[in-house]
Amino acid sequence: ERMVSTTLKQIGYQGSVQDSKFNFFSPKHHSHYKSAFRIFKDNILFGQGPKLFRELCKKEKYYPKGCSTHPHNTYIQLLAETGIIGTLFVIILFLVLTFRLIKQFLFSINLYTKKQLSDPKICLFTCFLISLWPFVPTGNFFANWTSGIIYFSLGFYFSYQKIN
């Protein structure tokens, strides 16, 4: 009941898509995303600056109902705070990792071909992919917890590269 019905109610599904208003994840998340998108539209190329979402969202023109410390999605936060230029790096990294893993698993179907990636690299790439997955609510990209997860994995990756 909680996992299915509550989730459907939060995203706005009431039995018929035409009768309801769609929300991303929940009404609160949706309002965070609306605020971040309005902030992004004011400076599309370079954004407003890291960690400024919490200050700018309080302004009336940025939809203060959606004010929080961060917009709860990595890509939306990066767009609002660093613009397209700052977000491009993370998007390219995500796409490269995705294509490398897809290529790995397509080649691994044939048991006689040599693996493209080693098992530790597959684990580390998967860790990065999970951390950068765009379709889930996330923590603040510039906070210690999220950075710790990403940089800790990055340290293991560089260490593995140096050993091999």
C-alpha cells in the first residue's frame, strides 16, 4: 500500500492521467524543481553560483514555495547553480560510463570474446553510475556526504589505474 499507492498519489496519479496534475516524485520535490528551473533560466550558460540555490529560492520570482537547501536532484541543481557549462562535464561523464558499461555487457554475451573492463572497474563504474543517476531525488551535490561517496570511489579508481 505504502510503496505503490502512496507513490502514485504523490506523483499525481488518481486513476486517470487526464484528471490529475503530474508531479515529479512528490509535490514538494516538484516545487524544488520549479524553483531551480526558474533560477537556471536567469543565467543559462554559467548558472548563479554553487550553493546559492538556498538563498535565491527565497526571492518571489523564483517560486519560494520550493525553497530548500538544494533542489534534490543532481542535474537540476547543477543547471541552476553552475549552468550548462558546469553541468556538461557531469553529463558527459555519465554518458561515457553508461556507454562503456553497455559495451561491456554486450560483449560479455559472447563468452569467447575478451572482456573490455576488469571486474573492479565494472564495480567502480557502476558506483559512479548509481551516484550520478539522473532520475532519482539526490542529496546536495556540493555537500560532504555526496562528494565523499563520489570522491572515495574516484580515489579507488585512480589507485586501481596506478596498480595496473
